[in-house]
Amino acid sequence: MISQSNPDLTNTDQVCIFEVGPRDGLQNETGFIETADKVRLIDLLSNTGISRIEVTSFVSPKWVPQMADAKDVFEAIGRTPNIRYAALTPNLKGYRRAREAGANEVAIFGAASETFSQKNINCSIAESIERFKPVIEAAKADDMPVRSYVSCIIECPFEGAVAPDQVARLAEIFITMGCYEISLGDTTGAGVPETVIEMLNSVTSAVPVSRLAGHFHDTGGRAVDNIKASLDLGLRTFDTSVGGLGGCPYAPGSPGNAATGKVVNLLNGLGIDTGIDIEKLNEAEIFARQLKEGRQ
Ligand code: HMG
Ligand code: MG
């Protein structure tokens, strides 16, 4: 039985790493990455002790061609018991596809910026909330955990700085709707500890810190500092990407999410357990880099 809740978030010596490389990292790659390579990457990750892996997205293949093989990837991966294999689902159609493919949890994804919401999912923030309601209802009926992202927690690539209370408002709405966790996305990697702390102070006044995850892109080179600042404020779940895969479509050539290996090393150095075998992770990181380098 897969637990609905996070790993022991009351234990301050434990942090949950949520691996997003196969989805957030690979979705930005131009040119199709072979399904077999995606599967190999996920299988290597399944061998590391990581407990949650975001495998792919069930989005429109016209919008994100790289994720067009979502069903095939899910069907081909080896499943390790106790790992939750997750997928992004922007609407009911995506949710049904994910459930059929055997996802263990799904994620809706909203944004704290109107323009980003329009550009990313082709609707306003208010419309996105209406679109997510039936997804959450269907998931509840299936006993499927739903996570939610809030993008642009610090900055929108189109509108600039985002107000912390707008992030808090949306996070609270998604928790009230039934999401078990909110992943706070620094989409453009513009955050620095000062702005991250200001944003988190606002969000934690609306949502318990145990329900929050940090999703820091490393575009500005401060992702690890932002994770440290978030740890100090009590966050215990962080999204990372194997080998730092990915990039920001709004900043060509930029690095991707905080690299899993870098974050695990940081946490180990602080005496915090992640349950991840660093040597096995290294094998996955080497393969992730080969995938990336093979394409440069
Ligand atoms: P739309 O065009 O407004 O949707 O797109 P629609 O409902 O009008 O449908 C248009 C067509 O798409 C139809 O097909 C639908 O069937 C199809 P047609 O009749 O033209 O042949 N369609 C779908 N096909 C497969 N799966 C689906 C699906 N839905 C519709 N689920 C939509 C709206 C949301 C679908 C589109 O905008 C979309 O797919 N967007 C996804 C964008 C995306 O994946 N962005 C990256 C992920 S978010 C992110 O990276 C940020 C994050 O990492 C956090 C952070 O860093 O901030 C999470
Ligand atoms: Mg992201």
C-alpha cells in the first residue's frame, strides 16, 4: 500500500527528494529523446532509494511534443515497490490518461502570474482553478494523491516580480481544494534567499509548512542557497533533477532544476538523511549527462 502522506516530515533529520528530471528536465529538450532512454533514466533512478519520481506529463502533445510518449514510458518502466511514480495532469483528459497508464499520483499546475498561466496552460488563473476541480474530484474518487504546483513564486518571465501574497492565496486555494502538497516553483530561478524567505513567510501564514515543497530552478545559480534558506524555515521536501537536467525556456542555455546529486551531498553534509545511495545516484547522473551531452 502506497502511503498518501509524505515521508516522516516531523523528523527534522529527514528530507524527501522528489525527482523531477525525467519530466521537468527532459520536457525542455529540443529534439525527441527516445522512449527507451527515458525509461533507462527512470529505471536507474528507481534503483537509488528515491521515493518519488515524476515520470512524465499527460499534456497536449502539440504543446509539449517531448512528452508525447507518456503512456509508453509508464508502460515500459520497471516499478519498484514504495516508489510513487507521478505525472503532470493539466485537465481531466490528462488525468484519465495518467490513471490508465498507472500513475501513483498526479499533479495539477497553476501559476501565481496571469500571463504565465495563459502562456503555459492557455487559460486565466481563475479558469485554471475551475479546470482543476474535476481533476481533484476524479482523483479523490480513485484515492489518487494530487499534488499542485504554483509557478512564478518569485518572478514571472513576462510580468516581473510576483507578490508573495498572490503565491500564498493560490497555495491556500489548492490545499483547500484537496491537494496534499504544494510545490512552490521558482520557474525562472530568479530567487535569492531574501526573496524566498519573504515569499515563504507569506505562504506559511496560509498553509502549514509540512504541506510545502521547494522547486528551485538554478538559472541564477542560487538554487542550493534557496534550499538551505527553506530548510531553515522548516521545508522538508525538495524537487530536484538528476544531473541538473533541464533549463528554463525563457533563459536559453541556463541550467535546470537544482541537481539531485548536489542537493543530496548538501543534505548529507548537514547530517540529514534522504535514503538515497549516492553511488547509485551517480550512475543515473552520468547517464543523464550523457543524454544531455549527446544532444549538444
Ligand atoms: P488547449 O489547446 O487550450 O486545450 O491547451 P483544449 O482543451 O482546447 O484542447 C486542444 C487539443 O489538445 C485537443 O486536441 C485536445 O484533445 C488536446 P485536438 O482536438 O485539437 O486534436 N488535449 C490533450 N491531449 C492530450 N492530453 C491532454 C490534453 N488536453 C487537451 N491532457 C492544455 C490546454 C492545458 C492542454 C495545454 O496548454 C497544455 O498541454 N499545456 C501544457 C504545458 C506544459 O506542459 N508546460 C510545462 C509544465 S509546467 C512547468 O514546467 C512548471 C513546473 O515545473 C513548476 C515551475 O518550475 O514553475 C511544474
Ligand atoms: Mg519546473
